[in-house]
Amino acid sequence: MNYPKAYSYTCNVTNREEVMKTAGKVQNDIGSVTILVNNAGIMPCHPFLEHSAEEIERVMNLNIMAHFWTLQAFLPDMIKHNHGHIVAAQIKILSGIICRRSSRSIKHCTVQRI
């Protein structure tokens, strides 16, 4: 069978500059992105009042800010071409799943909460 090519890029989505740089490389290498899947997310599994300031900042940077950075990077080209799909599959903070084993939370959030 003849399958389309798959491409892989590594990027720290909590770093806006790195996201923008990687988006430029993706667009340069393969052209317009038509599907953006935002599915990175974390949630420390201990009582909320025991979360350190660093943990809260890390959660917000990955679960919230990363969505803004990837949207800023890819949405303008989608709008320009009047075509594109965005899937936000990992917003655990809003899903009602607070403290389960991480892999189980990801699976349930992605499948059941979207």
C-alpha cells in the first residue's frame, strides 16, 4: 500500500519562541498545516492546597498557554487558506478529572470529554 508521509517535530510547547520557530520550519518543510492537535497536558495528583507555585505555573503553561502559542503559530495560515481543523484534546483542568493515574486521565479526557 502507498501511505502518505508522516513528519515528526519536537518542540517545547510552553515556549512561545520555540513554537513559532518550529511552526516556521513545519510550514517551510511541508507547507500549510490543516490539522492541529493540542493534546499535551499535566495534572499533579495530590491535594490542590499541596501544589507548589512552580507546579501550578507548569500546569498553566502546558495546559493553557501552549494552546495560545500553537494557535498563534498555525491559525493565521489556516484562516488565510480558509481551511483547517483544531482539536484540543487535553484540557484536564476543565474536564472534571482531577486526580487519576495520568495515562488513564489522558485516555478518558481525550475520548470521553470531547
